[in-house]
Amino acid sequence: MTERLYIYDTTLRDGQQTQGVQFHTHEKQHIATVLDDLGVDYIEGGWPGANPTDSAFFDAAPQTNAQMTAFGMTKRAGRSAANDEVLAGVLNAGTGAVCLVGKTSAFHVTDALRITLEENLANIADSIAHIVSQGREALLDAEHFFDGYLADPAYALGCLHAAIEAGARWVVLCDTNGGSLPQDVARITAEVIKAGIPGDKLGIHTHNDTENAVANTLAAVDAGARHIQGTLNGLGERCGNANLTTLLPILLLKEPYASTFRTGVSVDALKGLTKASRMLDDILNRVPARQAAFVGASAFAHKAGLHASAILKNPATYEHVDPAVVGNARVIPMSNQAGQSNLRKRLGDMGLEVAKDDPALGRILNRVKEREDAGYSFDTAQASFELLARREFGQAPEFFEVKRYKVTVERRKNKRNKMVSLSEAVVVVKVDGQKMLSVSESMDETGSDRGPVNALAKALAKDLGPYQTLIDDIRLVDFKVRITQGGTEAVTRVVIDSEDSGGNRWSTVGVSANIVDASFEALLDAVNWKLVRDVV
């Protein structure tokens, strides 16, 4: 027999408190649909009435199997729950569940709310009872619970009992400041259950200020909590919240959790986890964290030759789970540490089966090492490596030839007497014997200059004759610059990440003493890799 764990996602509310993150209503709708496809039990849509975006979301929230939940706070002292307009706004969202944050630390009650401890208990009980009387499922986020418990356990527990006795379905222990450690979370959660709060009504909500949010969540589950709150990619205020893209695979794939618990998320749905993670980063225009557990681009990357050799024999030698289970993929990057095992595996992934004694292997390895000595880095630019290898095998056609390019940057005052810049690029290519000249500016729709590299990218992709339709959907998603040598002989390395409408993502590298030239080399590789993949 397995026990049920309930997954509560708060990306749309807690995640929106991340510095630099602001969702539009249609983005929240899309994220909610993806979360529902994963199989979470609750989706916290936001705080209706707190801002126009959250209110608009609840007005047009998608239909989900997950319980859509509105967030708010307990009623204020000095008025009834029925006459508190803030609480009324939360209820008016019409969700089947309502989660209210309530103070459970005596210090915060007296110093932040400036009310008596008894008034706070009454606010919790009356608010929860009012929600239940409206036919809604009630949850209490017990704010600052762990800190409050350490200072005054009797009062913190009293707040939980007040909510449970008023009809709360869940009381959620919040490590609001994110400073608790796993051993404390485990001990306190166990003591809460021993004090009469049943584990099947107890949840955990952790923050990542000590990099322990996931560990703290698991500690609470080990101690008996059966409701987990977290966010996709660990979004959240300050250092973030417990990361569901880490927690879900652990719960479904790792023991003792996999055989002890069941969730609404199936192993089959877990295959969409990496896609969901990158979808969120794409919406936020953020570069995905390469080292993220399970879903990161480097989560299953094996650079060392010894490791790659073992991976070829049995992936379990250096992989704790099959990357396909979470929708990710194994990567054997190339670098100056590479051996023939890395190389043959990487070539196999490209569709090139090569015998162990093929002399091209040695030539490719030498070429990689020579270029990395010159400043290139192929472990982060797999597409450029693939082109290098294919050229050695004569499998990289020359689709077009760049005859010349030119970039100009003009800085001038506009009609409002404001200093502005404008970048313009000219690229001349030869396709099927015909020369084509393309010109492009770097101005975006807001009238801002996006820089010379943007102008070059637009000009290069403007007209490639018969290949144009194949590159129309290329989008540059990241641009990284590194100076590989100092002083007057400095060399610039540029790595560009590109993406297409099919969700393919690839990285290319260029190196030059001139940053624009290095960028153009990486752009050329990006376009050529796309054409090789779609044509060859």
C-alpha cells in the first residue's frame, strides 16, 4: 500500500515574487495548462485583488483537473470575516480552494501585525471557518512557523489547532525566512504530528536561502507531512522556493519515496518535465540553468574520457537515472580532455558510425585540441563540433559562401536631442553561383538599437535563396562573450545559443581578436548546422 502525497504548485504566485519576473495573464494561463498536464494537485493562481494580472487570470482561468486555488490573507482584526473586503476579493475569484497566509510566530503577531496573540488566533479561526462555510476547501499557510515554533512552540501549535478545528483541509508549515535546516524541519514536523495535527492534513512550504529547500521538504515528508508546496525551476523570492523540477523526479524515481508514495504526477507525465522547465525559462526570457538537476542541459553531460568510455558500456556507471525518463538527453561533449570513446559516442549521436581504427578519429581529436588551444570551447558548443567533424568526413556541404560583410555603428542625436545609436550590417553571400546582398538594421519594434551582432544576424538570415524557408524560424536565445587572453593580444570567444520552432536548441562558437568577427563565425555555424540537420 502506498500513501498519497499532494503536490501544490505556487509558480504563478510565489514564482512571480522572483526579482525580475512578471507574468502576463496569457502566460499564466499557458503555465497553468502545462502544470495541469504534469498532474499537480493544486495550482495557486495568485492573489485576486492584489494586482490586475492576478485578477484578470482568475476571470479567465483555464479549466484544469488540478484544484485551482486563490491566495490571500486572514481577515484583519476589528472586523468580521464576512465584512473583510480583502478576504471577500479572494473568495470572489470563485476557486474551489482558498489558501490564506496567517501568522504563527508570536513575534510577528505583536511586532508586525501589532495585535494581541488572542486576536490573531481568532482571525485564523474565523477566516478558515468563513471559507469552509462558503463550500470551499481551506488551507492555512502557517507563516514563519519554524522560527515561531522555536521561540514559542505552544503558540505556534495553537495557531495550527485553531485552523484545523475551524475546518482547514491543510495546514502548511512555512519556512518563510528559508533558514531552517533538515534536521530541525524533521524534528519539528514530527513534534507537530505528535501534538495532534495529523500528517494527512499537514503540508510543507520551504524557501532556498540555505540551498536546503528540497532537502527540507523531503525531511518533512519523512517525518509525516503529506502535502508539498513548490515552484517550477525553484522560482521565488530571494533565493527561491523548493524546486518541483527536482522534487518530482525524486519522489517518483528514488527510494524509499517511489515505493512508499504516489502522487498525481505519473512516470509517463514526468517525460514532459524538461520541456516544462524550459518553457518557463523561455516565457521569462531567462537562460536555463545548465547544472539544474534532472532538467539541466549538463545534467547528463559526460566530459571526461574515462566517464564516456564507461557510459558506452553501461549508462548506469555515471547516470543515476535514465535521462529520457525526465525528457532530457545524454550529452558527450567534446573538449581537449576528450578521448576516442567520447568522440565515437558523439559521432554516433550525429548518425556517423565510425570504426575504432578510422584515421579520421585522430585527425578530429587533433583538430579539436588545436582549436581549443586557440581559444575555442566545444564542450559548450556541440553544433560547432558537429560541423567540424562532418567536414573531416566530407558530410558538411557548402550551402552558401560569404563573400564579405560590413557593420557600421552610428551614434547621433535624434529629433528629441537624445543621443541614440544605430547599427547596420551588409552581408554578401553566393548561393548556387548567384550573389545576394542583404542589408539590415538592428532597430527593434520599440525603436531601440539591438547592436551590431543583431544587425548581422538579421542580414545573414534575410535571403539565402532556396534555403530561406529552412532558417526563417531560427531565433537567437543567448549570447555569451569570454576574453580568453589578456593584454594587447586578447582573444574573444563568443558562444551563441539558437533555437527553432521545433524546440531544437544548439550552441555554436566563434573566436577572434574582434568580437564582431567572432560573433559572425558563431552565427555562420548556427545557420549551417540548421541546414545540415534539415537537408543532409
